[in-house]
Amino acid sequence: MNEVTQSEGLQLPYLEMGSGFMIGLSVGYVVKKSFKLMLLLMGLAVIGVFILENQGIITLNETSLNQNVSLGVEAFKQFVLFLKERLAALKIAGGASAIAGFVVGLKMG
């Protein structure tokens, strides 16, 4: 009876690896698609601000703009690191496959 229990523990958790990969794939795909959408919206906002500045309606402080963009980039980097750490915490086999799925999802998105 003991031998059966020990041999069952040595099997690879295929179901966990598959579900971890799919979770990572979906998270990576959504992150990249949402990032692209965010870049599109930010680009449209920047074009709008430049048009308003050109018309003399507003004055643009370039130093403040550069700082805010840098803060936004850092916040996004922290968010991606949080997602990678969360996916890695799924379990040994599930975490490794989840990170692999995340990378594939980023490439696909």
C-alpha cells in the first residue's frame, strides 16, 4: 500500500501544468491587448493635448508630462511583475507552466 502512494507522488501533475499554462496564456494575452488599447487611448489624448496647445487653449508643461509618463511606465512594470509573481506562486509545476503560458500569451497578443 505504501509503494502505491509513493509512486503516485512521483507522477507529474499534468492537469495542473495544463491549467496553469492556460491561465498564464489568458492573462498574458489580456495584458498585452489591454496595453495596446491603453497606448491607443493615450496616443489619442496626447494628440488632443497637442491640438489644444497649438490653438492656444492650454499651455503644456513638458517637465511634468515627462515625469507623469515615467511614473505610468513604472506602474505598468510593477503590475507585470506582480502578475508574474502571482502566476509563479500557483505551485511548482503549475507556476512554471503558468509563466510559460504568460510569455506565450504576450507574444500572441
